[in-house]
Amino acid sequence: MPPEAKQPYGQRSKQNLSDLCLRVEAQITPRTKDRYGRTVADVTCHGLDAAQHQVATGMAWYYVKYGRGYEGFREIEATARHSKLGLWRAPAPTPPWEWRKEKRGAVR
């Protein structure tokens, strides 16, 4: 899961994905529907899995809660974290699901 747009590394994450997939024909492999009826799919650009690329370059987290079928991403994230790539350069990066929860709490 990438950082939110207003989070640290949010815009860099978006740019990283754009660098891989913008203006190229992507391969879309539908996997399931989410609770809102939206298609959840694997996306491949230039022969690379876009989600895996984001995690490997330190531009996204592996979200265990929704990670069934993507368990290999845990090790990919650990490698990026160990190498201090992308958002892992920060001393204590906040996952987007926690960041959103903190923001909701601040509004109340």
C-alpha cells in the first residue's frame, strides 16, 4: 500500500509508479472485487509487477491485512527496509492505515 498523497514520500511514490507505467500498455489481471464492488487486479508494466516494484523500491508497504496471495511481498519489503530504500530512509515511517487513523482522530 503506497503512502497517502500528503504523507512523506506520497508524491515520490506516485512518481515512481508513473515512471514505470505512464503511457505504456499495462497488463491487467483481475483478482477479486473489494467491498465497494471495485475490481482488485494485478498490474504489469514493462514486464514488471507494479505493486511488487513499489514495495521493492521502498515506495509502498506490504499490507498484511489484505496480503493473502502476496506473502512473498513481506520478504521484498524486508529487503527494501534493510537497504533503507525510499520511505525506509525515514526514522519511523508511518503506514498509511495508521496515518489515516491519526488524521481522523485529530479532526474529532
